[in-house]
Amino acid sequence: MAENRASVYGEGVPCWVDAQLPDVEAGKRFYGELFGWTFDEDVTEYGSTVLARRDGAAVASLAHKTDGRMPTVWTVYFATPDAEALCRRILATGGQVILTPLRVDDLGTAALATDPEGAVFGLWQPGSHPGFGERHAPGTFGWVQLYTRDKEAANAFYGGLFHEALFGAGTEPDFGRALVSEVFPAEMPSHFLVHFRVADVAASVEVVQRLGGRVQAPPFETSYGTVAVVTDNQGASFALLRR
């Protein structure tokens, strides 16, 4: 539907996700079976990156970790018309920039940053690739939750960066904040958790386990739907969501 197209994403709206994996081929098998994804090869000059599609629409990408010290993780990217300017605002409000804006062929410009508590997120300034071709359908992005130790500080930081996306009239931000201790052990660092929509959370958890993944938090109820937190068979955490 038109309202789900990435071309309408304003600054601060989640517009893309990717996973950094040790074995991209294994990732294709896992997510292909779990979510029904198909894959395009070599979408950038970095040949280890593949584009995932659901019913033909672009929904995510999988990339090979070039450094074994890097985490195996899903990263959310927030849309921006000007990655350089947003990076300056992030630095000015206590965050850090860990990857300065980098043009990815003609697809767009990417950057990585952290908030003051160290939660990592991406920025995407679109070129020919605006972001999600579809979201909110089974097998596609549905929500991202920031698990933080200080919700007030998180609200102030992200509200300052993305006020219209988070609080503007009529917006659907797909971005929530919660205390780490609500789901995870209190010692876990602040982090973003990407949620994918599914028709049946319990059934999808069974598929994750059959494919070699594991359950971090069995299905529980939230204000935005039924959620289970899982990891894939390489250790990347994500959540399953039914709304």
C-alpha cells in the first residue's frame, strides 16, 4: 500500500535494517525459510552484501562481517535527508559517530552512530534505494524497540533528533523505548531490537528453534503486540511480532 512505501519516510523514521553475519549463505537459508525471503546477489560494489525481498519488495539486507571482532547483529537505520548534518547534531547532543557518512554506490549514504548510552543505530540518506519496499506485513519490518537504562534521557536524546517522527501529529514511528530490565537482565547494555511481523509468534518460535536458533524471551504481551525475542543460528538477536 502507498503509505508503506519508503519514499514517504521522513527524518527519524526506521527505513532499513541489515544483519552483519559470519556466514551470509547460512543467513539466506535461515531467513529464507523463516520469513519466505528471496535474495538478490551483489547489490553494491561490496559483493558480500545481499538484498532480501518478500514478494518482490525489498525488506532487508545481509552482509558478511569483515572483522570477526564485530558483533553479529541486526541494525536499524533511520531516514535522513542529510546524514552529515544529522551526525553533527548527534555529536552535539552527547552521541558518537562510529562510521562517518559513506556513499554506497548510487544507492545512498550510510552512517553509524551511538546514543549517549552506547546503543548503536544507523542513518540512511537515500539515493536510488529509498529503504523498505514493504513493511508491516508478515515477514517484514514491524517495529524497533530501544532497550535503555534511562528512558527519560533516551526520550530527550531521540526526541531532540527526531521530534516530528516520534511525536508529530498523525505519525506512526514504529520506534519505542523501554527499560532493559523489563525483558533482559539489568546488566545488558542499551541496544536496539529489530522486530519482524509474523502471523503466529509461537509457530515462528518453533521454526526458529528447528533452524538452530534459540529463544531469549518466550512470547509476552506489550503495548504494541505479542513479542518473542530470539536469535538466529549465528547469534544475531531479533524479535517476532504479531500486532
